[in-house]
Amino acid sequence: MKATKIILSGFGGIFIGLGISMLISYLNIPNYLPLDPKSHVGFFFMNHHIHPSIMMLYCMFIWFIFGAVLGYSQVIFQKDWSILKSSLSHYLLAITTLIPVSILAGWLPAATLVGTILSIGVEFSLVYFIVWGLLYLSTKRKIETINRQLQDKNNT
């Protein structure tokens, strides 16, 4: 995979992270912060009186890493593996990236960290497998259409 695609995926991660942080801030904090001040990372930043612009830079770096890893993970589907092996490998990479990034990005409150991690794991898994199923069915239909067109072309 080209470095430019990985970098673009990283910037996509920044936009997704920004959206998530805005949503979390809107729901929990009266003033915008790029991370939850009740999270472990947020608690550290607040106790050490770190300037909000440094917090934002830190969060952008974490979000970039998340986007770049998920962008690079598309390489898994280019390998000569079965769809099951590719999908499970991609899922495991995505979830093992999501949980540490969620902690480092300050998306998870510190008080219920284990419960929140389990909750995010279940929610992510549910969404992942729904999206995977929809993409699988869509791709299957496209392949069937192409095969029909090829068969019709060969029969004429």
C-alpha cells in the first residue's frame, strides 16, 4: 500500500476522531475539550494544567495513528487468504487498535473503564459484523451479476 494512502487514512482518522470528540464533549462537557476530562488521559492533562492546544495536538496524533492503522489494514484483503481468515484478521486488528486508541484518546471515562471497554467491544463487534454482512451481500450480488453477464456473453 502506498504511503500516501496510509497518510490520507491517517487524516481520515483525525476527522473521525474529531467528530467523536465533539459528540462526547457535547454530551458530557459544557465547553469543548478534545478528550473527556474524566478519562485517565483527561485527568492527567487537567491535573498538570496542560494547555488545550497541546491536548488537541496529542489527540490529533492518536486519531491519525488510528486512521493510518485501519487504512493500512486493507492490505489484509489483498492477501491470498480465505474470506473468513481475512475478515477475522481485519476484525482483530481493528478491535485491538480501537480499544487502546479509545483509552489514549480519552474517549473512555476512568471510573468504569473495564465495563466501558467491554461495552465498546460488544458495540464495535455488532456494528462491524452488520457492516461486514451488508458488504458481503453487496459484493456477492455484484459477482453474480458479472458472472451472469459473462455467461450470457459466452452463450451468444
